[in-house]
Amino acid sequence: MSMDSVLPAASVGYAESLAVIGAPVPLHGVLSSPSGAARETALLILNSGLLHQVGACNASVELARSAAALGYRSLRFDGSGIGDSASRSTSENHEQRAVSETLEALHWLAQHTGTQRFVSVGLCSGAFASFNAALEEPRIEGVIQIAGFAYPNFKWKLHHYLPRIYSARSWKNRITRSLGGRVQWRKALPDAYLDTETSAGWSIPPQETVAAGYQRLTQRDVAMLNIMTGGESYWYNYQGQFKDNFPVLSQARFEEHHLPEASHIIAERDAQLSVRQLMLDWLTRHFKA
């Protein structure tokens, strides 16, 4: 059976409406709702870094519509200063603002639909915000992180360095760098493709801080899904690295998937379908109502 045949059809089973969240400077988004009866659980789909609410490679749109076709309301929205949402004057940094605006969107969705159970979804910095928002809001009962926190460990070093010992290309690159050569591919990329998260105010917290967060979510029995790609190979490179780094996750409702052939923004069509199917399968297992 092909991947396309097991995903809900994107053209049926849902309706969409504009969401205008807050005042006097509102956040804007799109609410995807099932055509029939809705389940009790709704999705909050966050921005990926500074990307518009359609998501990297349109992934947020396709996830929202597929989830709605399965009965889950899905709200994808732009944080202030991103996409359709105007900038707000605030003393919060980017990290704090992403969390507070996620909770603002949650309150809006609860008020307008009666939903009281939520799953937060994000890629990259959106994964960070998804995790941090869940720590603040007990109604978030599920967290999906794509390309989120990762910390190298001893096994990571084995997976990273051992293949390079036998790689002629690796030795060639090492010699080139030692002679003062530069890696040209990054210079040739347009600025839009380069990492903007540092300038946006995001930082990776200490591993101990994230461990404490996972401990809290585990105690609350929050369901968690972590998906990592080949784009994070300098931090994460083998299946099971999360549970090795955070033993508490062995006691949690936690799933971990490594897709080494996928790029960071999951630009490959086969990888997009695989990731979406992983999320939908996880959602229907843990949030049937």
C-alpha cells in the first residue's frame, strides 16, 4: 500500500475558517475543522522559526487538513511579526513570546470551540516552543517535536566518528581545512536558507533543564513524539538517543523516530509523507476521543 493511500484525502472531510486571535494587535491563523463531529482533542501547529504558518514545504497545511479529516480541529497560526500577524510591542524575547502566544491561541480555541485537550506541534524552534508551552499549560496533553532539542553523547560520537575514520572524503575535507580552505557550499546559499534562529533570540537550554522538563511532562502523563532527521546529525544521529540522554522517557508515553535520509525542513516528498503518517498514527493511538 502506498503512503498516499493511507493518508486522508486533502480535498474532503474538513472546512477552514480564518482565526483572529487577541487584540488590539491580533494574531492571524487558519482553523481546520472536521466536516462532521469533532473529537475532543485539537492541534496547535506552531511556526517553524520565522516561517509563515503554512510551515516548511507546506507541511503545516497538509498536517492540519489531514488531522481535520480524521476529526481533529487544527489551528495553525502566525506568531507576532511572522507571516500574516503584525508585530506587537512587548518586553518578552522571542522564546517567551512564542510560548505566551501559543497559550493565547490555546485560550482562543478553547473559548470558540469548547476544546479542553490539546496537542502542540512544532518543527525546530517551533518544537522548543511546543515543549515549553506544555510545561506551562496542563491542558496540553500531547507534544510533537520535530528537529527539537538534541545533545550529543558517547554513542553519538561512535556513530559520528567511526565511519569517518574509513572515509577518504572525510580525510580530504580535513586536509583542505588544515590548509586554509573554506567550505563553499554555505557561502553560496541565499540568506533565506541559512539558520536565523540565533538572531531571532532562540538558544539551546542546558541538558539538565530539558531533563527536568521531561520529568514534569512524564509525571503529568503527557504523550510525546520526537522526530529527528538527518539535518540534525551534528547533535542527533541514532535511534534511541533521546532515551539514552533522558532515562525518564523510558517511563513515559514517548516515541522516538530517526529519519536520517530527510533534510532539516523535510523537503523530500517521501519524507514529508512518512513524517505526516507518523504524526497521524501517533495521534490516533493516544488521542482517540
